[in-house]
Amino acid sequence: MTRIALKLGYSTPAIFSRVFSEMTGLSPRARRREAAGMCAAALVSPPAKA
């Protein structure tokens, strides 16, 4: 996360994290976990047949 924060112009990861949380309603860690869960679910669950 440090590299992302610095690339986006934030002086510290803490500031990036606070802004990210305010904008998305999730902390960066919670968003990573949510995204990982979606990826894992896509690998485990085959698409529903029509």
C-alpha cells in the first residue's frame, strides 16, 4: 500500500488509508479481503446454467 499511496501523491500510507476509507466506506485491508473473496468464489463456484 505504501507504493500506491506515494504514487498517488499522498505523503504517508495513513493519509491514503483515511481518504480511501472515507471515499469507499472500507479500509484498504477490508477491500483487499473483499476482492480476494470474490476471486476465490469465482474459482470455486461454476456459473449458473440458464
